[in-house]
Amino acid sequence: MALFFKCLAGTLLAASSMMILSSCGSGTDTPDDSTITVDDIKNSDEGKSAKNVFYSIPSPVELANLVKKAGAVYDYKILNDPENHSKYSTSISQALNLGVYGTDLSMTTIFDRTQESMFYLKSARRLADKLGITGAFSDETVNRMDANRGHHDSLLGIITDSYFNTDEYLKENQRPNVSALIMAGGWIEGLYIGTQLAKTTKKNDEIIQRIADLKGSLENLMSLLEIYKGEEGIDAILADLASIRKVYDNMAVQKNTTNVNTDDKTKVTTIGGGDIYTFTKEQLEQVTKIASELRTRIVS
Amino acid sequence: MKRSFFSLMILIALALIPMGSAAQCKGFVKKTGMPKLVPFLSNGQVNSSQMRPGDNAELMLNFFSGQDYRIVVIGQPILGTVHFKVSDMTGNLLYNSKDHDDTDFWDFRVNNTQQLKVEVVVPAYSGDNQIIPTGCVTVMIGFKTEK
């Protein structure tokens, strides 16, 4: 019996030590170091190294920024109705539309439509609440947005923080598949907005090039979703994205060798070369049609 | 009885590790990583992992033409100096932090939109005791917006 309690005490001590050591970086006054001292862990993995692969998707703010830089004119009518949030009753539609609203919120903010931004922020918050994501879109977020009206950079920073906190919360709580769906929704909305604006903008060459430029991020998005293949909602989105990818894979490509140059005066480093993809008119129409159908299904 | 109880306690202890690790990365990214991105705006994604000596990680990402970017790669001090390389999809090396005094960030822009790969390497462990250090490593991407 004495041995039993010795074991119990020892085990609890080891467990609490590991907790303390591995959590010490989260405080503000403790060093950002940790150490695991369990020999079994070392022995089981000795000599092996692990490889983590991450796939980065452009943020809603980055997509909206690209649209603006391409010379597009703001059009509120093509965005999802912020009142639609009440329609989304499943966690899949809530996650996808949290992404959609993220892109719409970024668009309204990039184009300095603060009042509309507030509507989208509130809709995004409602969906985040339904998904049980706490802290990312709070009263404080809404108040900060309100207090920073007219401060373009501050508003974009608040939106980015909210989506960063969402991603962080979901990964911490072992729900990275939900985060991937949010990213998918945001990406699809970005493609939809781009293709719709290409139809209504007279000088649309740059917008069309930006749509073609999404090829790499589509591949990354699909690779990210593949990790969660078989989980709720993932396979259907993957199938839809595969039909878009089919068109992208047939684009003409001009291959160029990459190189790096740093300007002696400005100190700006530029990566030159790289592959340039271009759409035919028919391919752009195909992508526009698929994106429109897919987006309609998501927001309906 | 004793053995099964001991096993249960070990399982509980191991189950608690990821919770602590996630909290550890959270504090590290916010406290140390985010300030290094300024004046760039984060792309809003968390690319962090608990890593050990000899581990490596890859981040695949798309950079858009005409946009200014910053890549930040940092690891907790216990891991030593974490190195990173940036290459194109044919393997052509574009940047190696080892050749730049092991700086933890790189600012650049691209002429044409490109898919690039960031490879992060935690140096091998050179100690001779039984302790394996683990620590959080994070890769953050920032960009500048149009005003």
C-alpha cells in the first residue's frame, strides 16, 4: 500500500512538473523554455526526426487588398447579405460563412466602408459564437472597431487579430478542420468577388491576372483540406475545388527561372522570374461559372 | 492493481502535455512573434509547432506580385538558433538565414506571383544528458496593405 501511494505521488509530481514546464511560455514573466524529462519519450523516438508541413492560405485582408490594388470598384451588392447569418444552422455552413463574412468584412474595410464593416463584424461574431469560438470576436472587438472608425490600418489589424485568434483557438482545441473550412469559405468568396468584379470592370486585365494568380493558393488550400479528408464537410468542398482546379491546371504557363536581387540604394530585395499563368476567355468564364454556383450554394 | 493505476496516471499525464504545449506556443507567438512582424500585417494564420532538435518543418505559400512581404521564423531559446531557407518549387534556393547572420526575418517582394517553400530546421542536440529540450517554433507571414 505504501508503494502504491509512492507511485501515485511520483506520477502526479511528474505530471504536474510536465504541465508547469510546458506551460511556462504562456505567462508573461516566465522564460519561454521547456524541457520534457521522460526517458521513455526519448527512447521511443531516438534517432528520428519529425517533419511538419503547413499550408498557408492568403488571408481575407490580403485578398481584399489585391482586389483593390487591381483597380476594382467597390460593389456592396455582390457581397453576402450580413442578415443571412441566421440561415446557417449546421457547423459546416457556419464555418464556411464565417470565412465568407471575413472576406466581405475585409472588403468593406479596405474600401473604407466602416458602417458596412460593422454589420459584417457583427454577423461574423454571431457565427463564431454559434461555433463556440470564444474570445476571437468579442464585445471588445466590436468596441475597438467602433473606436477606430476612419483608422484604416487599425481596423485591418483588428480584423486580422480576430481571424488569428479564431485559427489559434480552433487549433488549440483540436478543431483544425473547422479552421480549414473557414479558410476555404474566405478563399471561395475572394474568388467569387474577383470573378464578378472582372465582369463589371472595364480595364479588368489586372483583376483577371489576380484570379489566375490564385492557382498556387488553391493548391495549398486543397492540400490543407486533404489532411482532414473524410471529416464532416471536407470532402464536398474538396470535390468542388477540384472542378475549379481542373480549369486552373489547363492555363497557359510561361516558365521563368527565379532569381534574387537587392537594390543597393533602397535595400529592397526582389524575387524575379517565376511562372506566369494566363487564362483564356473561355477558361475565365468557366471559373466564373463554377465559383458563382459554389458560392451560391454556400451562402444560401 | 498498482500497475494499472500507475498506467492510468501516466496516460493522464501524457494527455495533459498537448494542452500545456498549446498554451506555451500561444504565449510565445503573441509575445515574441507578433511584434517582429510590425509594420507588416499578419496573414492571420498560426503556423506553430512543438519541435525538438533535428526536427524540421515546411511551409508552402503563395506570394503575390507587387506586394511586400516579411517572413518571420523564431524558436524558443532552448532550441538554439533555428535556421530557415526559402526556395522555389524547383528547389532553387533563394534565401538561407545562415548566410545572413541568422536573422529571424526576411523582407522581400516578388515580381510575379509565386509559390515558395519555407523550410525550418532546428539544430541537432549536442548535449550528452538524458534531457531532450522541446520548444515552440513559429513561422509568421506579414504583408503590407494599400493605403
